[in-house]
Amino acid sequence: MPTLRLRITGTDDDVRLVTDLVNDLDGIERIEEIADLMPHMDDEDSSSAGLSDDIGPGTHELEIDAPNPSTAAKVRDVLQEAAIRHGLVVEFETDEG
């Protein structure tokens, strides 16, 4: 079963849009937002120390299980079209197996 891992730069609404588009495809077995496990530590000497990091869109990591390679390719096509149409940044990191 192919598993797609991807990162979306956008708002929470953008992620909901993307998950709705993917859920509308036949055969999608699972779509899940993966928590960011990497700690983000501010450097006390940085010029941005103490500034809010919620300005602008955030990044969201998703993991999608498709039943076969052709459905995985369809997911990629749908997400690339959504990225163009809605001004999102979508980065694919595939591990199909």
C-alpha cells in the first residue's frame, strides 16, 4: 500500500480543504495530520528572539495511505492542482511500500 508523506505550507483552512479533496477520492484508506515532533528552540541571541512565530501560514505534515500506485498518483495530481489554484506550497516526500 503506497504511503504519501507531504508538507503543506498554509492555514488550517487550507489543510481542511486539502483533506476534503483527498477524502473525496475513491479508495483513500487514511489521511492523518502528523504532529511536529521536532522541538523549536529560540536562540537567545537571535534578532528574532521573543517574536511571535504565528505570523503567516504554518506548516502541516500529512500522511496518506492509498490502496495502489495509481490512486497515489491521482492524489499527487489533485494536490498539485490545489496548490496552484489556492497558492499553497506542497512538498511531497514519498515512501511507497
